[in-house]
Amino acid sequence: MPNSLIKLSLTLLLGALALISIDVFAHGVDDNTRAFLEQNQGVQFIPFLYIGAKHMITGYDHLLFLVGVIFFLYRSKEVLLYVTMFTIGHSTTLLFGVLSDIQVNAYLIDAVIGLSVVYKGFDNLGGFKRCFNWQPNTQWAVLIFGLFHGFGLATKLQEFHLPEEGLITNLIAFNIGVELGQFAALVFILIAINAWRKLPSFQRFSTVTNTALMSAGVMLMGYQLTGYIVN
């Protein structure tokens, strides 16, 4: 891919992200999905599969964290390991949170998810080694933050007080959909990152991207904490 074309693509992507209002994706549920969930009765495997996939693909907070996680992973085995750790984390708390009816404040959970984005950008920039001469275990960090991401998903579903009938099946379908959406997003992310790795400008690109990740995470945290205080 030509250098100029990749630069143009990155510029357009960053511009699009800058123009997106956080309010548009607040809680990640559009009107049609909200209406369906509020009226849902019984087993609805395919609709919940679709909603799960859609939520992950449009879930900017989850995707930003995943971008940071895989940014410096060069081997397929490593990508699979870290994505699996994240999947185990968010699948566990998604199912456990809804089935056990564990109520967690959505704003605080989403603020922690924003913190996870800050953490990964900071880690990718070598911040822990430079500032603290210490490196946290990245696998455990991805798993732990995955647990919080799962609670974030759970709180969104709990808003709609889903009926008990068919709940387990619908949750499994939603979770499978999340994994499918995650896989689809990762394919495009990996293609873009791998294309840039072949260019001399990758080091500059990596610094700018991870700095942007940190900035986005700080904004997400600020937005969610403001929502918590106001509400």
C-alpha cells in the first residue's frame, strides 16, 4: 500500500473519530435495538447474536483497548493468546453479571474501561519502565480489564430487565455475537497495522497512535465520571 495512501487513510480515520460525538454511542444502544430489548419475550437467538456483534463493532471503547493490546504483537500466537485472555475476562463477567443480577454503576464501569485504554497506550509507549522502572504483567492486565469490559456489557443489558424465559440462551447468543464482531474488527485492525509496519514511518505512527489512545481514554474517563457526578 503506498505511503501517501496510508497517510490519507489515517488522516481520514482520525478526522472521523474527532467528529464523532460521544453522546451518539452513549451506552451503545440505538432506538431500534432499545425497542426490541424492551419488548423481547422468550428465546431470540439470531437477534441477540446480531445485537452482540453490532455492539462490539460500534463499541469504540472496546475496540480502542483491543487496538492497544495487539499494536505491538507480531506473532499470530501472541495475538490469539491476548485476545483469548480478553475474551475469557469479558465473557465471564457478562454472563455472571446478568445471571447473578449484580448491579454495578454503568458510569463507573465505563470510566474504568476508559482507564484501560489509557493504560494500554501508556504501556505501549514504555511509560511504566520509563516512569516507574517497573512493567506490569500484560497478560494479567488484559484479563483483569477484560472483566471490567464484560461488566460494561452486562450493565447495558441489565438496563432492559430481560425476562427469565430464554435468558441464558439469549445471553449465550449475545456473547457469541460479541466474539464474531470482535473477530471482524480485529481483521481490519490487523490489516491496517501490518501494512504500516512495513514502512519506515511506523515508529512515528506508533507514537502518535498510542498517544491518541491515551487521550481518547482520558476523554472517556472524564465523560463517564462527569455523568456519574451529574446523575
